[in-house]
Amino acid sequence: MPIFAIHCIDKPMQQALRQATRPQHLAYLEQAIDRVVVAGPLLDENGEPIGSMLLMEFPDYRSAVAFAADDPYARAGLFASVAVTAWRQVLPRPEAPVPEAPPGTPPPR
């Protein structure tokens, strides 16, 4: 299934709206978890959320746009901009196995 990137930038000074809407946003993503490749907030230089990035599988562009529009963050008016584009993984190569850490290497933090 094709993968689409949903790139959202928050309106300025909307931290309270983001926080209040976060539980609904996470529940919305959880109901589509089988299509989520990766998802998380975009951060400013201080580590504060300033938007969202989702890589998700959809049958087509229209489905991706509809999903983005129905996100509780979007419905609440949090975003200044939303871009939906098709995406293709190049690296690491999808067919390449993930290398194992050498023995004795501490787990990632």
C-alpha cells in the first residue's frame, strides 16, 4: 500500500489547544495503528511541539487527505498548515535486515 507523509505545523501560541486535544488525537491514531509507519510531534529547538509528522499507509491520496482533515487536531483548528505528499523509503533499504548491536552494547535511550 502507498505511504503518505502528513506534515502539520501548529499555529503560534497554541500549546494549550494541543495539550487539550492530545488524548483525542492519540485515540484517532490508535484506531488506525495498523496503517501507521511512524508518527510523532515536530519539535522546536527547545524540544517543544510545533507540529506533527505522520507516515502512514493509505490506498490513495484522497484517503490520506481525508484522514488528515478528520484528525482531532485539525478539527480543533490547531494547524496553520497541512501538507500531504506521497513518500517512498530509500534508506535503509526496505529489504535489508536491520543490523544487530554488538554484544555488550547498551540499549538505545
